[in-house]
Amino acid sequence: MRGSRPRGAGRRRPPGGCGGDTLRTPASLAGCYSAPRRAPLWTCLLLCAALRTLLASPSNEVNLLDSRTVMGDLGWIAFPKNGWEEIGEVDENYAPIHTYQVCKVMEQNQNNWLLTSWISNEGASRIFIELKFTLRDCNSLPGGLGTCKETFNMYYFESDDENGRNIKENQYIKIDTIAADESFTELDLGDRVMKLNTEVRDVGPLSKKGFYLAFQDVGACIALVSVRVYYKKCPSVIRHLAVFPDTITGADSSQLLEVSGSCVNHSVTDEPPKMHCSAEGEWLVPIGKCMCKEGYEEKNGTCQAPSPVTNVKKGKIAKNSISLSWQEPDRPNGIILEYEIKYFEKDQETSYTIIKSKETTITAEGLKPASVYVFQIRARTAAGYGVFSRRFEFETIPVFAASSDQSQIPIIAVSVTVGVILLAVVIGFLLSGRRCGYSKAKQDPEEEKMHFHNGHIKLPGVRTYIDPHTYEDPNQAVHEFAKEIEASCITIERVIGAGEFGEVCSGRLKLPGKRELPVAIKTLKVGYTEKQRRDFLGEASIMGQFDHPNIIHLEGVVTKSKPVMIVTEYMENGSLDTFLKKNDGQFTVIQLVGMLRGIAAGMKYLSDMGYVHRDLAARNILINSNLVCKVSDFGLSRVLEDDPEAAYTTRGGKIPIRWTAPEAIAFRKFTSASDVWSYGIVMWEVVSYGERPYWEMTNQDVIKAVEEGYRLPSPMDCPVALYQLMLDCWQKDRNSRPKFDEIVNMLDKLIRNPSSLKTLVNASSRVSNLLAEHGPLGSGAYRSVGEWLEAIKMGRYTEIFMENGYSSMDAVAQVTLE
Ligand code: ACK
């Protein structure tokens, strides 16, 4: 079969032609049997635009040929020459519209072939052919033509190269007979509506590199407006942190291809994730996933974290401290939320300290003199932590040397001189026979304060608390600090209480090779959310870091089976507040002081670890059968969320007002010094056998009264020394409050010298304390002492006032602290 160029091929008509007298539209569009009509330009443009819209192909289809987008000659041939002809139109952008038409309905025995050029299949084994055409309804033709057909045929022939076009008709394989059907697009051509049919057929499996298509007309009136040949693929996609490449669909129309994904940068997996590519180009049935590596967080299908901090410079270096500054990472990849600074004494990496800072400077305090410290810094964005910087080593200066500052070399010189003089003086002292030995360099008060402010800074020789929040994966934190216990080792005996996350039970723990222990078991109720699980286990991650006789001891956790449990030592007498209420007046002062000493020792340990409790109260102390008190209820913000005593402040936080220092209520300044304030309240609770602090006063009244200087009066029968300690804990200036080690020392002294506890605060001075601290007393607003005492919810003391001669407001106003 030899073909020739269809007539008109290659001829191009400018868009203006659309509005000209000699407009040629495809046969079925213009109507070959009607007189030539003048079509307006907009009709032509409308058709072009409509076609272009229709031609946009979905993202999972890859075109092998689209006659509408071929700018030059299509290279198709027609046989015989007078059969199919190309209508050489161009659109408004002068782009060709390759439309082929044939309309030999008047003549018998038509066999008109239109052959495409060779089309590579680009490796696809199933291809799709989309035809857009108009086909004239034979009934609409005048004279009811007997030879008129309403179909045409489509064929293909496979070939590895372009030399296969001259084959015989009968070597082509028929794809289908194409008829106009209901799936048409209506084109409004002004005074008439044309029906543009779209038909799609598929062919496969193909085994050669390419193929030809052929369209056979046997006597219809057709305009083939466009031919699009394409294959389908499952487009490249990232699912579950794995990249799945562009995948050509299988040869079979029901075939699913299994495709392995590769993990995105900074993510890993044990087994490569898989997905299945359907014949329709859809990804189905994902299996497995990749996980971001430690230090990276998943965001929009990537694991992207800030680039490392590179430029770390030392600032002021003293005997106990090193100041550093650094620059933001080159590629922050987001807004830097904070920096984490890890440091440790060289060769002591297992005992490190973490500080967080929103600034690009820090001062690490509490360091040993003349020691090398290693620092690493990493930044955190919403995407998580970046990797740590390389190690930077800096050395503190010796005890007797002056501090160094890189930027102040002349000062260093002076300081060194002073240091040398000091050294000489000290040597002189030693030589003069006055033995002073080596004493630990005393930290100045400011350094000490910094220690508490930062919370995480390490004291020499003491382990440091690590905030479980610093772990990306909360499971990692809990397993770092808590032993996993097999549920079969636990026997639950009875329910002893209810916690926010589930029941609290007592039971027994029998670990292999160990003796059986009585234990308390906190359970996480079923149906918990991921956040509840995290918060619940957060307490174990904190508790597991502590090891002290006055801190509740964590035995371990059960996380591998359900219910999730936290197992702790069993405290026979339960919580201290309930225990004291039940045993009102039953203990000697020494026993009460012993309880307080234990709590103070536990708190000293926590503050040394850099842990601020925030919810120290008698209800959060547990007491065992030996009356040993242990601090419990650890958590992060959760502690306050759970505590029924915690109330919302105007700043939105939830705070147990009666136990909390004013600066913590006012601006959330929670420090070990605010824990000391709470400790003073616990002292008051203990000595008053579980009385409620500030009785029935409202939280608002408590805040106001404390702000105005009012303090709780001494409990009944309270040793002066204890009440004085309470008042010291309630100093407005937090720096004036005693530290926990001082409290422990003071209580030890009292225990060693019980007679010091004999002097009790007497009734009148109990009241005078109350008065002295309370500001607006002399305001004259009250007519009687009783009225005033009622107003401040102290009506119960009216009788005592009267007995002691304070029967008028004038007399009350004369009372002084003395
Ligand atoms: O006052 P309680 O008897 O002491 O009631 C509460 C209850 O569980 C809910 O918290 C008791 N409880 C909590 N932990 C322990 C423990 N380790 N040993 C004994 N009782 C505990 C607490």
C-alpha cells in the first residue's frame, strides 16, 4: 500500500481566515452538503479553546503522540490520495490544527486509509488511543443515502523501527470499529451545536519498540479532529517517607505491579516499604514505612532539620564558668525555636549536662576549675533538632587565676598579675604555718542563683536531671530511665485509688532472682490517646532518673503489653495529707520534724539534680509504715493539669495557688526557690495535721492576701523554730529564702537538740504574727474586731483576741510584731 500526502497537508491558514469567505471547516462541522457559510472569527476561537481544554491530560498519562501539539507536519499518509485529506487550519496562536476529514458518502465501495507515522512506545506495553472526531448522522444527509456509513475502523501494526509503514493492509491488526456514541462534547458554534465525540481504546501487550496506527474509512463522513496516544504510569510519589519512582503500568489491564520505595534522606527502615501500581496508574496498598533518623522530624514527607551550628566562640572564662556564643546555622530550614547545649568534662561523656537557650549565648556554671569541658550545640526548629555541632573544647581557669575574656586582653594581663600576687599571698600564708588546707571554692551568690535559674546546670559530682522532652521519641526516654517489666511478674491485689490516667492498685512484684516486693501499680486506662500515654509514661521517665531514700522509687514500667503500667515501691500509709488527717494529734513533735526532714532531704536531692517539682504539697508526699516520707507525683505540665488543687491563673497556666510562690503565680517563675515556698506550706500542713492552707479563703483572696504581706499564722502548738522556718520559706524575695540544704541542716540541728523545739508559738503571738503581716489592718474600715476577723475569714480567733484584751480596732491597730 503506497500512500500520498493528503491534500492540503502543510498548508497553513491564518486565524483571520476563520472569518473569511472561503472558510473551510471540517466537512461535518460546516456541512458539506449545505452552502458554504460565513462563520465568525469567535466561532473558530471558541472551538480552539474548547479543544485545548479537552486536551489537558491527567498527571498519570504520558503522551506518545498528541496531534494537537505537533507544530510541524504530522507526516501521516493517505491512501488512496483522494480519500482522507488534511485541513490545514491554525488556531489564534498560529498553532496548527491537524484535522483529517473524509466524506465519500455518495460513492460506493470506499476503502480510504490514513496511516500515522511510527510511534515509539517508550517502554510501555499497554497504550491508549484517544480519538476526538465528528461523524455525520446519515439520516441528516439529503436523499437517505444507502451507501452512507456511521463508523470507521482503527488498526495498529507493531514495528521496532520506522521501516514498517509499507506493509499490506491485511498485516494491520484491527483494534476496533469506532462509532459515534453518547460521549460527546457539545461545541456551540453560534447557530448550531456540533457533537465532538471522544473514544478511547487500549492495545497491549506490546512487544516491539513502537507501532503504526491506521484509520480506515468505508464510506462515512468523518472529521478526525485529534489523535492522542499515551500510556499510563503511577507518578512518582512520597508515601510514608519512602520515594516511589514513576512506574509504567503493567501490560495487563488488571495487573498490579509491586514497587519498592527508597527512604527519603535522613530516614531509615529495616525493610523497604512497598506499594502496588495499578493498570489505571493509581498507587494502591502501601506496606511498611521509613522512620526519620534520631534528631530529625517528619514534615511534609521529609526529614529536614536545621544544619549544624558551626561557629562557636568562647567568651568570658572563669574558674567555675565558661561563656559561649555562636551563630545561627547556615541553613536553619525554618525558624530556630531554641538551642540545646550539651556539655561534659572531657573524658566524662556519660555524665553530661544539657542547657536550653533561646539566645545564641550561654554561660555554663558550676564547672570545676582548670578542667577541659567539651561543648556541642544543636538548633531546634518546628521540624525538630538538627545534628549536634562538632565538639568544641574550652578550659576553665585555675582557682587562683582571674577570669579571662577574649575581647579584653589588657584586663587579662592585669588579672593575671593580680592572680600571681594572690597566689604569692596564699603561699605566704602556707609558709607562715597557718594551715587552711584546700577548701572548695565557694560560689558567689549570683552563680548559685544562676544554678537554680537554669535548672539543668550540673553541680560537681551530682547527676543531672534530663528533661524527657529533649527526646524526640518518648519511648526512648522511658526505656532509657525505666526498666521494662514483664506483666507476668506482677500480681495485682486491690485498687487503692484513682488517678487521672487510670486506677492505682497495690500488688506484688516478683522479678527473677529477686525477692518478692509489695508494689503500687499505676495503670493507664484503655482507650488512651497517644498524648495520654506519653504524659503517663513521662512520670516514669522522670522518676526513673532519681535514686534517693526520700524520693518514691520506680521499679519499672510495663509498656509491651496492656494495660500500660508504672510500678513503684509500696508506701503503706498512702498520701501524707490523708494520713495526718486520720491521725490528728497522734505524733510527737520529733516525729513530725522527722517527716519534714525526709521531705526536705528529698527536695534537696531534686534541686541538686536541677529538677523543679512545681507541685510540692502534702497530698503529693507518700508515707510508709516507718513514717518515712517520700516525694512523689512527678511530671511535666501534666502534674498541674491533674492536680485538683490546680486552678487556672489569668495567664492561662494551671497552678495550685495555695502552695505556690507569688512569683510563680504572677509570672510562672518556677525555681527551686519557689519549691522552697511550697515546702513551707507543707511544713504548715504537717504541723497542723493536714489542715487546708488558708482554710476556706478563695484562691483570689489568697493571692491578694499574700501579695499584701499576709502569711499563714502558726499552727497550734507549733515550735517557734519551725514557724520561723516557715516564715523564712515565705519571704517575698525568693533569694532570701533558705535553700533546701540549709533547711535539712536546720532540721537536723533541731532533731539533735529536741529542747530547741520546746518553745511553742503562744496563742497571742500566733495572732500577732497574723496581724503584723497583714497590711490594711489599720484602715478603720471595720467597726469591731469580730467584723474585721470575719472579713478576713479569721472569725474563729475572735475569742482569743478578746481574752488577750484586743477588744477594739484601736487596740488591734497598736499591735506590733514584737
Ligand atoms: O492517699 P492514698 O491512699 O495514697 O490514695 C492515693 C491513691 O493511690 C491515688 O494516688 C495511693 N498511692 C499512690 N502511690 C502509692 C504508693 N506508691 N504506695 C501506696 N499508695 C499509693 C495514694
